[in-house]
Amino acid sequence: MNIKDTIENKLKEHMEVKYIDISDTTGQHVNHQNFDGGHHLSAIIVSDNFKSIDLIDRHRLVYQALGPLIKNEIHAFSMKTYTESEWDAHVS
């Protein structure tokens, strides 16, 4: 299973994910002096589990779902989190 599938499965175990898009930019960092082999990823995550919680708590929820992946397999993980209605307004 690749890292994108692993992340998606972990998130779906902990929340109801309506949409997810994960981009892997690891290849852009391979030649960096301090590259340690961890994945560099960015994600758009849409879930109504984000309703009524602020940005920090949304990120905390995602990090909790990913657990040890963050410290072991993922070096950098940026995310944009939306509720369904926020996402609909964003893409309209």
C-alpha cells in the first residue's frame, strides 16, 4: 500500500472523509542536504467532523488520526481542511 492510501485509510478510520486529495512533493526534496527520506505531502481534506472546531483543532484531529506516521514516515505534511459547505463554497 502506498503512503497516500495509508493516509486515506487512517483518516477514514477516525472521521467521515467526504473528499481527500493528497499531493506528494517528496521528489522535489530528494537532493536537499538534510533530506532524511520522509515523505513531503500536502492534502485537502473535506469532512463534516470539522464543523464547529477551529483550524488548530482540525489539524490536531488529523494528526491524531495519522499517529506515528507523522513522526516516522512523513517528514512534512501540510493540509487544508474544509467542512462540506466550506468546500462547496470554495470550489464554486
